[in-house]
Amino acid sequence: MPSVTITLIDLGDDQVSVRTDAIPPAVGRRLSRAEALAMEFLGTSFRRGAEVIYDRNQVPAISLALELNDPEGLGHAATPCIRARARDVVSTISTHVPGAGVDIDRIHLARRAS
């Protein structure tokens, strides 16, 4: 069952950064109900001027879980139990699979410019 993590970061000066581990939108790609709801929220955020970043390494909680499993990060400092839990968390997160599709963010930017 897919899950989507979204983090909202207040950058000050009325700016917001939205960071997610969701796969960037592509025309024709089937979505679960959770992914569809997340895409609706992310699209609305983008149209309202928020910075939307599709990169699981930019989501603080996911970034920490990845670093706990990285031997060059915190992997040696974490106990085996903590590394196992972090590995479980990371394994439930969908990974980006590149494929044919339309960059919907670029379309929105083009429409905004015209």
C-alpha cells in the first residue's frame, strides 16, 4: 500500500516549501487514493506559489531514516535495532521510477508566465 509523506516548511516572508517523497506527477500514471489526494494537495500548493520539491532526501524524517542506514552517515552510531526500524520505514516509501510522462510542474510554470 503506497504512502506519501509531505512536510511543510515556513521559510518566512510569506514563503512556504512543500517537500514530499511522492513520485512527480506524470500523465497516464495510475495513482492510489492516497497518492491522488497528495497530488491534489501538492498541485494546489504549487498554484498558490509554494515551492514544491519531489525528493525523499529533502523530507526531514525520511532523510534521517536514510542517514541511519548509511555507514558513512549515522549508520555506525545507531544500534542494530534502530537501523532495522529505519530500514523498515524506508522500505515502505515508494521510490521514484523514471518513465515517460509530462512534467506537470513545467506546464504550470509556462501557463503562469503567459
